[in-house]
Amino acid sequence: MRYHQIAMFEALIHRSALRTALVNRDEVTLQPIFRWIIKNISDYRIVRLVSDVGLMVLDLYGHQLGKSPEIDELFDALRERVNVNMEASHIAWSVGGMCDLLVAGSKAA
């Protein structure tokens, strides 16, 4: 099922129809999309796709934050997931930099 969702979102983006597909949703029909974003935001293989969908959702519905407890909870979960992924990314870059220094040092010796 996951591949069908990915293919659907990719097709919507390719056809410039993502906004049209996401607009005019109520909190019940928006929740599955938010959950899909939260679930898949840490998958490096589709992070660009998930980010594009997430940014579109935030653009369309960001002004409604504070109006629905369910959406607010999902937004908080998304924010927390993004923060965890950002921290992991920073650590990975730091480790990569240390490895580069070690390799450069071994070549100089």
C-alpha cells in the first residue's frame, strides 16, 4: 500500500495537482495525510517527496493551528519528529567531518 501512496503523491506533484488534491479538507480527511507525513519523514529514500507534501499541507492549513486539538497534536508530533531527524542529521555531519579529518591526517603522515 505504501508504494501506491508514494506513486500517487509523485503523480500529483508531476501534474502540478498536489495543491488541488489537498485543498478544502476538514480535520477528518487531513489526519491521514498528516499521519503519513509523520510516519515517512525520516525515510531518507522519500524525504524530498514527504517534505514537499508536508510543506504544502502546512502552507494550506497552517493558519488553522489552534482550532482543532487533533490537528494540533499531529502538528506537534510532526515537529518533534523533524527535530529528532535534524539532531540525527547534525550528528551524522559531525561524524562525517571527523572521519574526513582522520583520513586527511592519515594521508599527510
